[in-house]
Amino acid sequence: MRRISILSTMLIGGFVLLGLAGVATAGKDEGQKLDGRKLFKEYCKPCHAEGSENGEYTPMTYIQDQWEEFFEENWKDTHGDLVDPHHGGKKVLDEITPEMFEAIKDFAIDHAADSEHPMTCG
Ligand code: HEC
């Protein structure tokens, strides 16, 4: 009898620990989510500010469908060969990782002209 209760205590303890670890990891993921607004400001705005010869682009320049189309179909064609002088002269496609790209895309779509909260990137 005694043996069994020790075993089950250990088992329950194990599950509690696993549960805690799960919570900790979830929290970490949350913290690591990239800030699309900051990224847009840092990586898009320098080339697309008001008066820029490349055109001024903020999330509310386009409606959601136009952003989808741009990120899915035009991004690599229009930016693939560009070098970004604002970030040490690296190629735009090399400096913006897939995670950053997703965050910027989500931000632009969430704040497009026809979204609930149209926004410039500030
Ligand atoms: C190094 C400068 C540079 C950076 C950084 C840059 N762009 Fe551009 N962008 C350009 C240039 C140059 C063009 C014009 C390309 C053309 O007309 O062929 C352009 C064109 C565009 C267009 C219009 C072209 C189309 O296909 O509709 C959009 C929208 C755009 N950029 C959005 C962005 C976004 C969003 C970011 C950040 C993720 C970004 N750009 C980062 C230089 C840049």
C-alpha cells in the first residue's frame, strides 16, 4: 500500500511539473511574438516615408486584398534585388526573416484601409 501511494505521489508530481513547464513555454512564445508595427517602421518606412521616390506606403495605403496580393505575389519580384542602405547595405530579402515577414504582413493586413483599425505605422 505504502509503495503505491509513493508512486502515485511521484506520478502526480510529474504531471504538475509538466503542466508548469507547458505554461512557461506558452508564456515564452507569447513574449517572442514579433511586433509587426515596430518592424514595419524599422524595415519598410525608411524606404517608404512620405515624399519617398519609392512611393509612400503605410498599412492603410492598401485594402486587405491588395496587401495579401502584394505579400504573396509581388514582394519577391519588387524587393528581391533591393539592397537596404538603412541596415548596413544587406539585401532586403536577407535581413527580413520569414518570422519578421509574417509579423509585418499581419500588421499591414490588420490595419489596412478596409480593416477595423486603419493605421499608418506612426
Ligand atoms: C531598400 C528600400 C526598400 C525597402 C526596405 C522596402 N521597399 Fe518597398 N519598394 C521599394 C522600391 C524601390 C519600390 C518600387 C519597386 C518598383 O516599382 O518596381 C517599392 C515598392 C513597394 C510597393 C509597391 C509595389 C507593389 O508591388 O505594389 C509596396 C506596397 C511596398 N514597396 C511595400 C514595402 C513593405 C511593406 C516593405 C517592408 C516589409 C518595403 N516595401 C520595404 C523600396 C523598398
